[in-house]
Amino acid sequence: GVLKLRLKSLSETIMTEQCTLLTPHNQFTNKFVFTNFQLTHFLRQCVIFVSNLSNLKSI
């Protein structure tokens, strides 16, 4: 239970950091803007991360 909880908070932290790193902040609209390249990169990171989590669970 504790491990799963720890993994969950870790994944949330990583996701947040990924979002912060990959989204340039647009001051005019005050929203986050993705370029196609960044979005693709971000999604790829998510897929890798999720598959890593799956591998951890199967141990």
C-alpha cells in the first residue's frame, strides 16, 4: 500500500515537473501553450513513464 502510494505521488510530481518544463507560459493569455513538438515529446515521456510503472507493479 505504502509503495503504491509513494509511486502515485512520485508520478504526480514527475507529471507536474514535465508539464512545467515543457509548457512555455504565455503571459498574454495566461494559459499554457504546447507546440506540436513539445506535445509529442510530453506524450512520449508519459508513455515511457507509464510502462515503467507497469514494470514496477509486475515485480
